[in-house]
Amino acid sequence: MPLTALPAFCVLLLIADNTTVEQRPPEPQFLHSIVADAVRRTQAQFPNENLRDDEVAVTVIDLSDPSRPRSGSFRGDQPIYPASVVKLFYLAATHQWLHDGRLRDSEELRRMMRDMIVDSSNDATAAVVDTLTGAANGEPLPEDEMKVWVEKRNAINRYFASLGYTGINVCQKTYAEGPYGRERVFLGPKFENRNKLTTDATARLLDEIVQGTAVSAERSGQMMELLKRDVTKKGSDPDDQARGFIGGALPAGSLLWSKAGWTSTARHDAAYVETPNGQKFVLVIFTTGHANRRELLPAIAGEVLKGLR
């Protein structure tokens, strides 16, 4: 039946229902499609790069209605070496230890956390991991002593497992050249015990920090302060965390909180974004095997932005 032939009260119901749908956050299945389409369009945009499906993972959480966050992902449950993005998990664990009284707050501990997140310092990260676990590096240990050491070093893993996190391994330091000693033994003969994160787990933690539910509202706010990036500041570093990753795709006037990670093989970013038109979302992108292709992450992020609009 044509719309004009419907009774007046039916027309009003249809219009009201359409308005309601437009005001709701995107449904999860729609978000899955947005993310998958963003990956496909980026692959098509850079055909010579040969970005394979198994070399990328993406998760988005729409926070246009913070009380009803909705997520979508592409390979979001796949464990991937996270590079420096793991430092986000060490930051949250440090605040939980402080909250529980397991650590004593100090100016030096705050400096360690700041340098780990703001400057992505590997030395600061090593100090944080030692502080959290009490399992510092040294010469290889006899088997029985090594078991005790491993139990201590896995304290951060046990904490996140208690919160329901799955598919992750967060027990290794981030290295410039190492590891050596007992930490090399701990990695396994073929590095099978490397850190692993999924984009889903990373997005969940960042979402909890944004919404003030990671440890406590006050401590979540302190974490947000360290994650804040100035996207208006000009610089020459192509790997600047404010512009060299997801930040490179954001429209003028956007706000960004993020933790990037990159090595010779990995290029990742985990970001919370607020755009001038009111969009609020968490976006996590991991790529492997394309660390020097700085345009890939902004391209994927830009396609996700288009889809969310």
C-alpha cells in the first residue's frame, strides 16, 4: 500500500519509529559491517601493500550513548603481539595495586608511569613490571627457583583473568634489544610466551578507563591524564603518538586519548576520540608486517569515521 494511502495515525507511527531508530547508537551488527568495510576499503586503496586479513585486527566501541556502549570488530578476538600497547595494561594494574595498598605511592612511581605512557619509555616499563611483580631479571635460575619467579611474574595475568579478560598475555617487559637472562628463558625457546593482546580486550580496557570504571573513577581520571594527546601541536616526528597513528585521520578540533605501539614488525594504536560533531568512540587497530607504512592506520581510522557518520 502506498504511504499516502495509509491512515493518518499509521503515518505518524512510522515517522515516530524512524526518528527513534535514527537516534539510537548503531546496532552491533552494523558496527561489525563498518569495521569490516573499513578494512576492505583500505586494502583496495593500497593494493600494492598486500595487507592480508591475518595482518590486521580492528575493534570499535561506540560511546554516543555511554550507558549503552556498542561494539563491532574485525578479527577482534585474535591474540596479537601488542608492542607498547601493553603498557596500557601495566598502567591499570599499577593503579589497582595502589588502590589495594600493595604499592606505596611516590613521586618516582608517578614518574615511571608517566614516562611509560607519555614517552613510551621501555626503561620505565621495565621498572613498572619489576615493581608490580617483584620478579626482576637476572641470571637464569635453577628449575625450582624459576617456578617461583614465573609465578610472581604472572601476577598481572592473574589480575586481568580475575576480571574476565581472555586471549591475552601480559607478563613481559618491552625491550629495545633484549631480553637476556631469566627473562629470555621465560620467553620460551621460540618466543612462544611473548605478550599477546586482542583488539577486543584492549578496547574493553580503554572503554573502562574512559567511563571511569577501571579501578575507580578517580584513578581512571588519572590514567586519562597520561593518555591525553595534543593533536594541535606541530612536530616533525612521523611516529608521534598524537598524529602518526589514528590521530592522523581525525578532523580538526577532535580530542584524543591514546597509546600507540610500534616495532620493526608491528604498528598499533588504541584510542578514545571525541570529534567536533559529537562522535565519541574507542578505536583499536593492530597491523603486523607493515610497520613502516604509516598511512595504513589513518586510512583504516578514516574509513571507520566515515561509517560512524
